[in-house]
Amino acid sequence: MTYKDLDYLIVGQGLAASVLALTLIKQQKKIILFSDRELTPASSIAAGLYNPITGKKMSKTWQAETLFPFLENYYTEQEVILASRFFYPSTIYRPFVSIEEQNTWIAETSQPGMARFAEICQHEDSISNAVNAPYGGMLIHHAGYLNVRSFLSACRQRFETLDIVHNHRMDYTQIQFSEGKIQYQNFTAQQILFCEGPYATENPFFNWLPFRPVKGEVLHVAIDDFVTDYIINQHLFVIPLPDGTFRVGATYNWRTLDWQPSEAGKEELIEKLTKLIQRPIRILDHSAGIRPATADRRPFIGVHPEHPELAFFGGMGSKGVSLIPYLAQHFSDFLLFQKEIMPEININRYLSLYKK
């Protein structure tokens, strides 16, 4: 089989590759996806939570005013296009950890920039009877979760219907550069777009970027008579699923980078969960994955400094669900219309690390 005059070869099979492919298909670009089914995409393990207020300091997410309206429209539209259910908007209840934090957020939520995302929760019997929240809490809006596995499955069906999936692991040594184009085996394209998630550390063209992959573990649990109207989030998240069970996570481990669930990870999650909630739990499943995080916690997007026929789209860390839809459009605008990539995510910020 020979493919000539393609616009892009996309390498990857996770959330970044799938959303970027859908974005370019919408622009009527000719693409082929290289998807190695022997590699587990980090996205398939992800809990899919999106939340505009995150981190130890509970700060508003970078570009929140742009990202969250965009993702809500995007995933809602894709449910129609892909004829599948995978997007679950919800409100997050975040208990305060102290009186000081409560006072801080009473002031914060009075500010216009924060009021659209958060409000003080006055009283909810369903929460107070099930969650340890002696200092009260707040409600975080424009939040929810994406069933990433269902979304990727729906994407895969679309791509296979279009006959644009090549189940093959790309051999970097066979990439040839010829007159501003890429030749790879029987494929000829304008560019290769790498969306390899945590596997990007093995890519010889982009492994000079300062990746900081981190392992995360999550539990699938049953909780008797627990809150289903809200996602609970304090030091870990508790996401109610449509079948009445819950997803709980996540851990952060920078030292042991494997895909195996650990006893230590399970114990950490159980300890945090039993401190947070006032209900018996039963563990149904335990899984682990590697997040494609970066040194400065910003994505890596841009073209190779020596080979402009190669480009990279990744490094989304734990915020892929919220970042990827808008940034895929942003990257598409760069590829198709030469619009500038935001400097804080452009890989050019690390050019000093590149050695030929």
C-alpha cells in the first residue's frame, strides 16, 4: 500500500493524537495515524478529571477563561459527531482544610475573575453527612470528567471507518527528508506530528526536551450510600460514575516509572480516602499509568529546530482533558495559517538544550 501526497503523519494513539487528528480532519487534511497497539496510551488509564482550580495552592488554571468554555463546547460537539457518550460535566465540592483557607476563599470568590469558577458552599446535607468537612467548603464550576477510554474508542472507530489507521510502531531510523517533505516507507507527507505521550522520551528527535514523566495510580471503588451529585476533591478526587461506583485518585510518583499498580500507591489512596469520607469502601480495581509531564508544567508544542518537517504536540501532564482541545486548534492554526505558537508552550523556549 502506497500513500502519496499526505499532509501529515500523526504518531500516537492517545488523547493528544486523537484530538489533533479530528481537528485536522475537520480542516480536510489528508492524514495517517501510526498507532502501535502494543503500547498502552497514558490517556487510556487517565481518570479524565478537568478542574479550573488546582494545585497545592488552589490557584486558577493557566488560560482557564479560554480553555474551559472551549473544552465544554468541543466535547459536547464530539459526542454528536462520534455518536457516543463520554463527557460528564459536574460540580466539584472541595472541603476546606482550615479556618484560614475558608477565610481566604471567602475573599477570593468575591473577585469577578474567580466568581465564575467558584462559590462558597453554604450547606449541603448530602455532603455534610458523608464527607469530613468541619470547615465547610466551596463549589467549583466548569468542571467534570471525560470518560477517556470511551472517547478514544469512539475516535478509533471513526479513524478506522476513514481507513486512516496504520497499526505500526514508527521506526525513527527509516524517516527520510527529501525536498521539504517526509518519506517514510511507502508514505510521503509534508510533516510528521509526534504525539507520543510518555513514550516521547524515546524519540531521538525530541528527547532533548526536559520531560518529567510521573506515575499515577487510581482506584475503582464501591462506596455505600455516598454523594453522587458532586465530584469530591481534597488531596485526592472521588468521581461518581454512571453505574454508581467511583473512581479515586491519584498518586504522584517521579521515582518508579512503571505501569504496574503498587501496594504503596493503593495504601496511600485508601488512607487519604478514609480520612476524607465517612462511608465503608470496597476496592473493585486498581490501575496505574505514566503522565507525560514536563519540567515547567507547560506543554511542549512546536517544530524541530533542525528539521521543520518534524513537529511535536504533547507534554500535557495531568491536564490533558482541559488543555488538548484548545491547544490542538492552536497548533492547527500554526500548521495551516502560520499563526504564532504561544511562547510559554513553544518548544523554542528550550532551544539551548538542543545539540545537533
